Amino acid sequence: MDRIKRLSYEVLDGHKSKFGEDFADNKKALDQISIVRSKGLKNEIAGYITKFIKKEIREEKAKQARIEASKSEQQVEEQSEIELTEDSVTEEATETVVEATPEEVPSETAEETTE
């Protein structure tokens, strides 16, 4: 297994762009790049490269999903902060209006009824 990993990494170091997620295509690319006389060894190397590329792609997708989730989480936090700020401004305005109203003055109708 160490030999397969070592050979796979050596091939990937120089020619990573030629490999993808398809085993058959990777096997053909390996034939073009190097000479591997053993059919079994060539299949194992191509299989390991395929597995390695798929793992990298999967990890990249997971990383992108985490980034998107954190962005949406930040947006939700910002919206809640804005709503809290708007609520506090509305409450302050209401308090100001309540304080600014004049005290109740007895109406003339009340004075007339008492006379």
C-alpha cells in the first residue's frame, strides 16, 4: 500500500490536472504519463488516484457548504441586530412622545356640570 500511495503522489505532483473522478479515464491518463508493466499495479494506482481526487472534491464541497452556512448565519445575526436597533429606536420615540404630551386639563364641560 505504501508503494501505491508513493507512486500515486509522484504521478499527481506533476500531472494532477489530467486526472478526474472516472477510473477508466484515470487509467488512460496513467498510461500516457508513465509506463507500468503490471496490469494489477496500474489498476491499483489508478484506483487510488480516483479515490484521492473524489475525496478532495468531497472535502471542497463540504468546505463550501460550511462557508455558505456561516455567511447565512452572519446575515441572520445582522438582521436580528437591525431589528433590535429599530425596536429600541421605536421605544425611545414612544417614550419621548408620551413625555411630551401636556397634562390633562379639565374640560369646559366638566366645569359647567359642576356649576
